[in-house]
Amino acid sequence: MNVLIVNAGSSSLKYQLFDTASKSVLAKGGCERIGIEGGKVEHKVPGREPYEFASEMATHEDAIRNVIALLTDAERGCISSMKEIGAVGHRVVHGGPYFTSSVLADEDVLAKVEKCRDLAPLHIGPSLTGIHACMDVMKDVPQVLVFDTAFHATMPEEAYLYPIPYEYFEKYHIRRYGFHGSSHKYVSREMIKLLDKPAEETKIVTCHLGNGSSIAAVKGGKVIDTTMGFTPLDGLIMGTRSGAIDPAIVTFLMEKENLSPAEMNAVLNKKSGLLGVSEKYSDFRDCRMAMDNEKDPKATAAIRVLAYQVKKYIGAYAAAMGGLDAVVFTAGIGENNNIIRAMPLEGLEYLGIDFDHEANDAIRRPVSTTCISKPSSRVKVYLIPTNEELIIAEDTERVVSER
């Protein structure tokens, strides 16, 4: 079966076309900087020269049209028509209280996903756009929704409950859900293979750092805590999202600036994070360039805030798990920026981390699984390129085969 994986993020869209029988990739690529000036599309078919072109993509619909056109292109594609796709697997950020496992898409399922829009305002819209676009083009092809929240369903009550009136948990299902589940699942699974001990004894911190970022504590292969919460706004500073802040700041600003709930939500989701601190850049690469070349103090501050928060959560999760075997960096920032792998680990030698700066600085694209701790390091540090698409493909095939 050929499975097309559509992974729509807040400012990116990744895709892979899998042959699940051979576990081979027929084509893969990504659309970057959606909604940001300087959009780019990359498309790769094994055995051919990679194809890249600039494309200003105002919405994820534009990105999906690019993907479909590339896959079916007579010169650069790998299939003659969309009929050669047996199933489509969609990454959906939030399953809310409705979904704890992957499901086939239908009107009832999509209506419930729509109810999650307020919980992930930057993600559910793009996901639904991708789902509806594929359903319109491939009416008879099964569409499977794979939820980011599912891998985090193992969190214990003390980790997912918020200290607010319990009636709100019962009435509105307000709790910590966690996100980037497919990524955390993949890299923790790969890290377990690299550790020379039984899986149930492993203690791993996985750092998914991209335009949206989260960290998870994975003990014995199961998540016991994660930084994102009720929505993907919680936790680390991100491209345009604030991450965790004093909740009183919200009401304070609403009163001082005369902001409506919708306006305050826009401030936290679209005007904060790296963009808010630097006042210029929502993309880490732009912040890094401004820090290195222009010595921009605000861009530097934004990067230091992120590095400090990553360090803080690594320490907190080591405490929560009662030890630490490995730290994993992944996703766009984690895989492609050496300073965001090095800065958070400064001063963590007491945890047993002996970081290999030379190995870290030597990493070049395309990245591959790389150990960036010294042989003497009790705690292993790895860069592991994420493969959310593989997890989604496996789940898609399973759901379709079980229907």
C-alpha cells in the first residue's frame, strides 16, 4: 500500500509517500515558511536530483496544492495519479477529550476535530484544510487521523491535572494533553534501541525543538510528563507562542491594553515567543543570524531564553524520573542548530553529561543519528532526526487494515 503522509504544522508542511510493504519512501519533501516571506518547497525522489523552488505560500492550502502537483508531475513525480495512493495519514495536533487513538475520518470525526479548534488555534485549521483537500481529490481513499496527543495519554494524574477547581476538569476536560506525540514516540523508540538496557528501565528526555517546541519525560517507553499542556501554547518559548507565563499577565494586559479574549489569544499565539522578544524574528534561523552577524541584543536574548528553558526542563524531568539515561534533540531547530544543542547542556555535568562540542559542531546537513556526548558520558546525548511520517504511516496502515 502507498500511504501519503500529510504533516501540517504551524508554518510548515512535510510530506512523505510510503510504500508500506517495503517500508521505502517513494517521495518526500516539505514546504517551509508558510505565511512568512521567503517560502520554499523541497521535493525529493530517490535516485533523482532533489528539486527545490521558491513559492510564496500564504496558506497551507497553497502548500498542499504544491505537494499534489509535485507527486503527480510527469517529470518530477513518482505516481501517475492520486489513485495510486491507498490511504492518507494526517497528523492532527489535538484530539481533545474525543480521541486517544488514530481513527478513520468521517463527518462525525471531523465535527469533533472542529470542536478542538479553540484548543490549538494555529494547528487545527491547517490540519482540517489538508484533510478536506485530500478528501475532495481522493473521495474513495481512506483518510486516517493520527493525533499528537495520543502518545502522552500515559501521563499520571499528578502530571496532567491542573490545580484549578476540579469541576472545570469534569465540565470542560481541562487537563494537560501534550503534543508532538509522533515525534516523541519515534525518537524515544530509536533512543531505547541505542541504550544497552531493557526498555522498561530507560529514562529519556526528548527535546522536539522547532517553530513549535516541546520536551517530554519518557520513562520505560511511556510519557510521564511533557511541557505542552491543555493547548500547544504551554511550555517552551516558540516561534510566535509565549509558552508558559504567569497567568496573571493575561488579565493584567487585557485590562491595561483593553484587549478582548480573542485579541489576547492572538498576542500569546501570534505575537509572542521569539518574535515577541526579538521584536523582529519568528524563525530561529533569522534570530541566529541576527545574533551572530549583527550582535542584535534582543535576538540574542530570545535564543538565551529558549536555551535556559530547555536546560530547566531537562533537570526537572531527570528529577521526575529519578534519573537520566539520555537526552535527545530533534526537529527543525534541534537538528540543525548546534548552539541550541550545546547551550542548554552547559553546567549539567553533575547529571552525568559529558558533552562532545567537537562532534556537535561537525554535524552537517543532511543530518543523521549522531552521538554528541563523549564515550565517558554516563548520560548519552544524541541528535536523532525525527520521523513522524513513519509513525503516522504505520498507524494509518494499521487502522485501514482493521476496518
